[in-house]
Amino acid sequence: MLRLEARQKTPAWLNLTLPLVAIAVTLILCSGLILMAGAGVLDAYGVMFKASLGDSYAITETLVRAAPMIFTGLAVTLAFRAKFWNIGAEGQLLAGAMASCFVGAIPMPGPLAMLLMAVAGAAAGAAVALIPALLRVRLKVDDVVSSLLLNSVVFYILMALIEGPWKDPFSGYPISPPIEDSANLPVLIEGTRLHLGVLVAVLAAPLVWLLMARTVLGFRIRVTGENPEAARYGGIDVQRVIVVAALLSGALAGLAGVGEVGGVHFQVMSDISPGYGYSGIVIAMLARLNPLGVVPVAIFLAAVMTGAEAMSRATGVPAFLSDVIQGTALLAMLVALLFTAYRVRRSA
Amino acid sequence: MSAVLEQVFQVGFLAAIIRIGTPLAFATLGEMFSERAGVLNLGIEGIMLLAAMAGFTGAYFSGSLWIGVLAAIAVGALMGALHALFTVVLGLSQHVCGIGVTLFASGLAYFLYRLVFGQQSVPPSIKGFEPVPIPVLSDIPILGPAVFNQFTLVYMAILAVPIAAFILYRTPWGLSVRMVGENPRAADSAGVSVVSTRFQAVVLGGSLMGLAGAFLVMAQFNAFTFGVVSGRGWVAIALVVFGRWDPWRSAGAALLFAFVDALQLRLQAAGLGHIPYEAFLMLPFVLTIVAMAFMSRNAVAPSALLKPFRREER
């Protein structure tokens, strides 16, 4: 008989290999779908890889796509570390997008506009995340459901704005007017869409890591998440830490929206986020809640999304394969995580 | 105001409430069973979508709507089983698994739909269910044509509410479900298998979510589109909380939201949209969050919700 036995400690090599194993399992499982679509597995994955990481332009496109996912991945990582279950990164991203679009439409010098857009977007995201955090610490309301439901609330606020007072009079579609040209985030490499926000996203990861690993606040967040009783006993104001973690998490998710408005779309529309907030959960889990791991995982998922469209054109496999890969990767990773807590033993 | 009232007291309006409320009632009852057993199922949004896809495809190719309905129920149950495998058998965190199931199931639904039907300028449609008038009852003025001249699935939803209440409150299995949702440790001591009871409840819930998906593609839209579910699963999550995890109240909440939604559609159609329609659609979410704040002191939620049960851990 085989049985599961609780581990005392997780070996270091497992931490690194588990995400790779989960991704490998995912790609193997999803190859069944490629075969169903009548294409060659290596063909399809090959096109996907080439179109997303095969040349320098493709790499910049993948990085542009990865930027919001790095932010939401970091947002979820930080929140989950404090065991504040923020499922609301999607809504916080939308709030950040709206706030930055509002600020970006005001004429002012470019650098000031960009700075204020970032501040406004982060503040808006933080404000949305504050609601479930306060409800939890003050009234013991479950944060999973309240943060999830707020996604829909923020989405409908966005819809009401772009179909109402914000509707661009020059366009028949429900989209906001564009932000000022001077507020567009500068492009880093001529001829690509690689904008300043991507660099900020990549730099944000080590900053969040530093915060978590090397500061008192980070220590408090980790202890609060791992053992709230001990934290309380050690004189940490657990409720305060949860609120601070929620604010930081919401701000990071809000910045994802800022980057999309300032660097990619330059306006707000209903489909400005194809679920980047939910992708953040996938990324955070695959990264094992390590901020440094968020960047490669986000780039991987972004590559899958960017490559899927080219794969669809070349092989006829529907591009929705990328959505299946995201979901499967999350589930595979969750199962893989069992092996960090348990090991399989032969019992007598 | 009188123009508003004029819109409300019409057979068509009452019928619209019933039709909008039906899929919500199925989905809400499904989520309720799952949560009463202690398992939050955030997979609902994706499960409804995949079941809708399966139902539509089944009906399209078999030519029988009921085969479509069965396909949707089967897929709903299967996805419920998947969620239960992760959260109940393996004891993984419910909210993260639920998001995983939703991402997986909705991705799969879109993928398979595109694979089967390709990219068509006009999406394929089916001839949906016809209303089946109930003799005598459908002759009652106003109420008759609105409530008793409906699809069979509507009657099933109406019957599902008392049946769900009976199962939950009056059967041994229902008692087990409530026990494993409130105090799994005690249930285990009393000889109730926590794992199998929870598993069954989540699968039952999944099949009800499947019925909700079936209604959308076979009675409401008669086609599968990418926005066919569009947040109705999240609405159901809210309604379960708003309905305090009770079948009657949850179904009532579904009806209430259906009323708001139908009203919003009417006002828009009548050109009376001073208030943006999004304000109405936002209502169930806002009201639920407010309700959660008020309810928190009375602890009405199942106590073991979101808590995995591992027998060997104390």
C-alpha cells in the first residue's frame, strides 16, 4: 500500500522543479487537444514558441503582454503571502486603468502625467482592495467572495463610464477618449511596442522580493500569513498587516492597468484585460509565491498567449488552447504542491 | 413613474422574470449544495460555460434537445467531480482550485466549440424548447400565461426549489451534507464519511450548474456564444450568500435579481434609461457585499466552508 506522509521540510530542489514538472504535465495533457484538432504536437508548440520567443520583435511583444501579468502575479503573491485571499486583482486592474486614463487625459507635461497616472492607478487599485480587507478585519467577512464579487462591480462601473459620460464622441464604440499623446509611456526600442511600463514591471519583482525578504514589513506579512497566532503573540498587529498587504497588493494590480492604458491601448475599453487578474493567481501559484519567480512564469504564460494566435493561423488549432493551458497549469501545479507537503511512502 | 409601472405589470414582463431567473435558480441551488457541504465552488462560471457548450453541441448533432440537456448535466457533474477531486479528496485550497476549474473549463469550452463549429459569420443555432402550457393553470389571468405557459426546464426549476429544501432539511443525506459543512470532525465521529458526502454534494451541485448552462443555450439564446454565461456564475455565488445558504431564500434571491435584470432590459428598450443599466446589473454584487457585512455577526455561513478536511490532522 502507498500512503501519503507529511513532510517536515521541503527539499530545495523540489521548489525549483515542481513548476517545471507542472508545466511539462500541462503541455503533455494539452497535446491531446492539438491532436484532436488534427495538427502535429511539435508543429503547434514549435510555431507557438517561434512566434513568441523566436526573434527579437516577438520577444518584445511577449514582454509587452507579460507586463500586466507580472504586476497581477506580484499582487496575488503579496496578498497570498499574508493569507489575504485577493481574488480581486482583475477589478483592481480595471480600477487602475480607469484612474490612469482619467489622469492621462488631462493636459500636462509628459513625465508629470506618467507619474500621476501611476500614482492614481495604484491608489485606485489599492482603494478597491481595501474594501475586502476592511470587511475582513473589522467584520470577519470572507475575503475570497467579497474580493471576487468586487470584480463585477468595478467592471460594471467601467462599462457605465464608457457607455455613458466617458464614451468617445468620435468613435461609435464604447471606448473612452484617448489619453494625451504626451502621457503615452515612452517606447524603449524603436519600432516595437516595448514601453517603459514593461521595464517597471520587471524591476518591480526584485523590489517586492526585497520588501518581503529584507524588511520588517515583509517579515510581518510572512509571519501573519504563516502563523497569525504567533504573529499576534509576537506583538504584530495582524489586522493592520493584512490591511497594508491588501493596499500594496491592490496598488500592484492597479499598476497593471496603468501600463495597459499608458503603454498599450492609450484608452479604456471593456476588454482591456483578457483576465489578467485571474492569470495573476495562476502565475503566483506557479511561482510558489516567490516574487522573483513571477517574472519567468509571467513571461511563459505571455508567450503561450502571444504564440497561440500564430499557432492558430498556421495549424488551425484554436487559439483558445492558451486558456486551457493556463487553467491546466494551475491545477497541475496545485497537485504538484501536494508533494511539497507530503511524500509517498510504502506502508507496511 | 407611471411609465415604469406600465412596464412592470405585463404578462411579458412576468414571463421574462421567470426566464431570466430559471438559469440563476439552477446555478444558485447548485452552488448552495456545494457550499452547504463546506466546498466553495468558484468553478461555477466555467462549469456553466462548458456544460452550455456540451448541451448545445449535443442538441445540435443529435437533433434532440433532451439529449443536449443530459449532455450538459453530465458535463456539469463531471466538472463538479473534478473540483471535488482537487478540493475534497486531495484537500487543496478551494478558491484557487475553483479559479483553476473556471479557467480550464471556459478555455476548453471555447476551444472545443471553435474546433467543432469553426469560425462562422453567423453562429449556428438550434430550435430551442417550446413553451408547454399547463392545462387549467395557464388560464389564470396574468399569472397563468407568465408562469404556467413556460418551458419544461422552467417547471423543473420551480420544482427543484422544494425538492432541494426537502433533500437538505428532511433526508438523512441532507443532514450529512449540513453536518460535513458545519462540523466535519463531529460528522466523522458520527460515522458520516466527510469525503464521500462532500464529493456527492459537489457533483450534485455541478449537475445543477449544468442545467443552468443547458437552459441558456436551449431556451434563452438557442445558440452558443462566447458571452453566453457572462458572469451569471459569479451572480450565483453572490445569490447564495444573499440567500443565506437556504434553498428558498436563494431561489428568492435569484427571482429578485431576475426582476431587477428584466426591469433594466425593459427600461432600456422603452428608452427610459436615465439610470445606466449597469447600475442594475451591479446591484446583486453590491447588495451581497453589504449583506455579508451585516450577516457576519450571526455566522450564517457553513462553518467549515473553505476548510479542507484531512482525517489524520487534528
